[in-house]
Amino acid sequence: MKIAFVMDPIAGVNIDADTTFAMMYAAKERGHQVYFIDMNDMSARGDRAFTFAQTCDVRRIQGDHYTLGEREHTPLDAFDCVFMRKDPPFDIPYLHACHLLELAEERGTLVMNKPNGLRAANEKLYALHFVGAIPDTLVTKSAAEVRAFAEEHGGSCIIKPLDGHGGEGVMLLSLEDRNANAILEVMMHHETEYLMCQQYLPSARTGDKRIIMLDGKPLGGILRVPQETDHRGNIHVGGSVVKSDLTPRDLEICEMVGERLKADGLWFVGLDVIGDYLTEVNVTSPTGIQELGRLNGFDASGQVIEWIEQRIA
């Protein structure tokens, strides 16, 4: 098969942690042709999408981990599968790229994840569809509502922007902090942008679990443990990763969200779970598959490629 990856520059990836690199490597090991695509090189003529693509040979030698071929202009539907793995933010160029990818999908290319699903599923707001799984949550542009919500939860709560990623902008707001009003002004841009507020979960100190979902089923989970000086467990901000089995509550959450993920074409997804609660649903470029496979002794990225093989077959 010909499998293409729309992604950020491959030169900067960490080959021991990057999920996209792991899937490129797994695809190569399984005998498939691997291609690199820069999102900015996509275009359309009429109802057909095109791109400049480069063959990409990958190897596990940091600093010498890839070789790109010549840029070739080709229809996007020439590929059997296209992974949309451009990192957030989900901005206007990303939205337009999803529209172009949909043209390829209509001509038979498997796009992971489905462009319409990516457009519809904000990684913060999508969790609101599963009220039985999430902590008490408020989304608002009103600073007064945020303060009232914090009061309900003992004077503090977690606040986060709707378009953040990798833990960026996630803060523990305390009403006892004299900076609280200023923080809300900055985060909400003087009540012109939405803010998500969630009750603070003390179990966050012991870790934030990332559960990798494939076709609505869990592949497994890892626990991201925050540093003593931070409340966030995200790998990008220094959280350490440890092995973690899925609890009965984790499996219950997976069951609650799985069918909806499949229906929306969100086949490769990362759920964030703290204690007994789902906090986010990561659909654009979820990470953690290398750590999952390494800690649990199986080829997690290879399973993703195998699923693609079976689906296309």
C-alpha cells in the first residue's frame, strides 16, 4: 500500500517518543510505501485534491532518521491511506486541509481520522457528549460564571482554553489568588472567548491516564505523572510515563465513547482520564503509542497499520 502522513517537519521529531514516526516505521516494516506531506502543499483543481508528496525512508537513528525523495505532484487519492497527523492548533488552514482531504476520501482513500470527524470534534468540547463520564464541567465566556463555579468547588477549579494542546494553558485557578481576575481576563480575552472549567480532581497528582483507542476499542493505557512543580502530567511539559492497566471504570468509559467515535470516523483517538473521569478526547494527533508499546511489550503502532490493511482489504 501507499500510506502518506500529513505532518509537521519530520526533521524535528523525537524518534523514541513521536507517534507519527512510530507508525511510519511500522508501515515501512510491513512492506508499505511511506510518504511525507506538508499540509501547506495541498491544493485542489475542481473536485480533485492534489499535493506535493515525497517518499520517506525512516530508520531509528536520531539525527539520521529519515531520507526524503523528490517532491512529486500527485492526486491525494493516489494513496491508499492518508494520516492527518498535523499537530494542533486546529486553525483555519487546518480546517481547509480537512476539506481537501475529504475530496480524496470521496474518491476512495482512507483518511485517518475522517475529515468530517476532525472538523466536528473539538478536543475539549467533544467530551461533553459523555456526561456520565466527565467531571462537573462548565463552558462559558462569563468570568462571573467561572468564579461562581470555582466557589461551588471549594474556591478553585481547572481552567483551559478550547484550542490548547499538550497541556498548554491548563491552569489551576484559585479564588484566593490575587491574580485570579487578571488570569481570567487574559484567558478569556476580556470575555470574548470561551473557557472550559472543570472541578479539580485530586487524583491528578498521581497521574493522568492516556488511553489509546483504535476503532472504538482500547489498545491500552499509560499513566503520565506530573512533576512536583506542575499540576499537568502531559509528556510535553515534563510528565513521566509509567505502565498502567485499565481499570473497570476505564473500560466503562471506553464503552461509553467507543461507538460514537466509530460513528464519527474517529478511529485513532487518545482519551485522557483522571481518576474516574474522562477529561479530554484527543483526535487530531494523539500521542503515547510508543510508550504504550514499550511498557506493555507489544507492537502497538504495528497493530494500527494492521487495522488499516484489514479495513482497506
